[in-house]
Amino acid sequence: MTFTLDTVHAIVVVALASAKRFGYDPMFAVLYYLYARTFVGRWLHLNRLSAATKAQKGSHSKVKLHRYSGVTIKPIAILDDNYAYLIIDHNLKLGILVDPSEPRLVQEALKAEDINLAAILITHGHWDHSGGNTILHKLYPDIAIYGNSEDNVPNLTHFVKDGDSIKIGTLVFDVIGTPGHTLGHVMYTLNRKEQGEPSSVFSGDHLFLAGCGRIFEGNGAMMLKSLDRLLELDDKTLVWPGHEYATSNLKFAIAVEPSNKAIIEKLTWADSLRNNCESTCPSTIGEEKSYNPFLRSHIPEISKTLGCPEQTDYHNQNHRAEVVSLLRSKKNSFKAK
Ligand SMILES: [Zn+2]
């Protein structure tokens, strides 16, 4: 895309339409559109990658491999605090990458495991998740790249939507549409029910340990609906998020629900890991329900901390949407000490 007057006009019109739809600040809407939908975001991401390569920047966290029968999940710590994932199908010696936006580090992971890349799964269009696609597509032109066409995901070869199931090698991934952070955000659930093992959800920027993604392209009601989709998953489902935000999220969780002991215990645990730069993933859906304020919008204490009026029914959808919206905007300006 080149910047002609027509292009600038088109960007301003589209950005202002989304500002009006979701109540954004118009200047934020224009800047966000430039980042998310034009070459400006790609250019910024490529600069970030090149600076990381020059500095030979290593991973931000030490990770552990998680092995199940015939499958290994390897988190790959990339950029400043992102996680990509390598899922290995040992039966066919195939690898599937989730959100591999830093090609240098994901290639090292593929080489270390000595496996062939079979596919790439993208949760959403932000460059710190999809910005490796163009380079990886050039390196592996026959590899399928899955993602939702509603986001500006480069080099997609296969479009996915809510309710799809994808079979890659011997593994099956269920697609769950979770708009809110972006309109086209999806999660992928590695379904292990048949094997009698916990399934795994790759939650991108929808759900983090004790937190959820910033609402860039939706509103509180949309985000609440997407958060409720997580409650359909078994409590034992492992959660593999797109960022390492555990300690700052847990500190925010304590600030809005100070009497919750599950938060204090998890923060003590997370602090001890992060003091050694160890990764905190995965958590489980059951654990998240016990301390993640965004999955606890029905809790009266949280509502009270946010200054909401007393309710006769704290499970009311409109009230919970308001709580999610207030929680997220409070989190945007929260400074963890
Ligand atoms: Zn994002």
C-alpha cells in the first residue's frame, strides 16, 4: 500500500467508522488502523525482528517441554514476552507452529527437535503473532497457514471460523471464535478427549494467566460472550497463552478482589518462577476460574471494588459485560508494583 491522498482518506473513513461503532478515541482509531491494517505495522515488526537478530537476543523465559502420549508441546519464548508454540506429532514426526512471529527462534526450535513443519496456526492478525508468516511462507512454501480472514493475517492459505475442526497429521484442533481483542480472533483447542488426556487451548491474546486481552476491536459485551466460550471447556484443559503476563495480571487480580486466597497463592508461585525467568504456562481452565477476574465478572466483591451499584442478580449479562468493560479499562492503566 502506498500513501496517496485517497489511501489516507480511506484509512481515516474506516478508522472513524470503527471509532463510532465501539466508542474509541478517533486519534487512537486512526493510529490503531495504521498498525493493524497497513504496511506501517509490518514495517515496525520487521524493524523489531532485525534489531532482535542483530542483538542476538535470546528468549525471555526458560521453558519446559510438556509430553503426552505421542505429542509434545514446546513453548517458544519470542520477542519481549510473546509465546509461540511448537506442537510435535511424534507418530508422523510433524511439527505445528502457533503464532510463530519470530522466524529465527522458531526455526531453531524446529531444528532442535529434528522434525518437519506441517502447518502454522494463527490466532489473530496483530504482528507480534502473525508477523512471521511472510518469511516462513517463503522458507516453507507448501506449508498450510490457518487463520481467520476477518483479521489482516498475511499469507493465509486456509481460512478458519468458529466451529471448524482441523486435522493435521494425527492431531485434531477445534476452532473457537473469540472476537473482542480483534474481530477475527480465534483459539485452537488440541482435542485429546479420545486419548483420555487433558486437551490444550492455544488462547492467543484472548485469555492469559489471570487476564484477558485488551479490547481493541470489540466492546465489553462481545468480550464477555467470548470469555464465556472458555467455560464450555473442561476444567482440566491446559491454557497456553500468547504472552507471559502472569505476575502483573495476578497483582491486578488482587487489587480488584483482595479477599481471594487463590490469587495470593498463585502469585506466590508465579513470583518464585519469574524470579528465575521460568515460564508460568500452562495453567488450566479450572485454575483460571478461581483467580482470573475476567472469568469472575459475577463476583460481588469485584463489582463493589469497581464502584458498580448493588445488583439483585450478579449473573445478569448486562451487568457482567459492564464489569468486563470496567475491568479491562482499569487494567489498561494499572501499574503493577
Ligand atoms: Zn494481539
